[in-house]
Amino acid sequence: MESVKLNWFDKQADQFEKDRFGLMAMMIAIQSCWGSVAAGLSYNSDSMLWLSLCATFTMMNNAVLIAQGPPKYCVGIFWAATVVNTAVVILQLFVL
């Protein structure tokens, strides 16, 4: 029998599938709050690029979770939105 080694992302996707509805609610709440922080900080910027970027990723995360997308999409888009919103917050606080 061949042993299957799962990487970090696959383990998260499997855990998400087991506890889908609890994790969905938590992921929507976390990402909506973090996206709001990023959008609020980027609203005062000269460019609307940062605001539209964080709004797009946050809404994409909420849409795929509410639509009950495949686990890998849900987890992947959640982490992508987290990275983008964190980058926007760091840029707005320390660089721009």
C-alpha cells in the first residue's frame, strides 16, 4: 500500500471539507473584517487601485464561500485574500 503524503494546503482543504459550515462562517467573518481594515486604510490613498484590489479579493472570498465552492478554491482564495489585504495594510501604514 502506498502512503500518501499531503502537503500543508491539502491538509487544510481536507479539514475544511470536514468542518465546512463552521469554517465557512469563520472565514467569512475574518476576511470581511480584515478586508474592511484594508479598505478603510486604502480609502485615503491617492489611487483607487488599493481600494479596488482589497475589495475584489474580499468579495471573491465571500462569493466562493457562500456559493459553497470546492474546498481547494475556498482555502486558496481565503489565503490569497489574506495575503493581498495584509500587503495593502502594510503598504498603507508603512510605505505610502
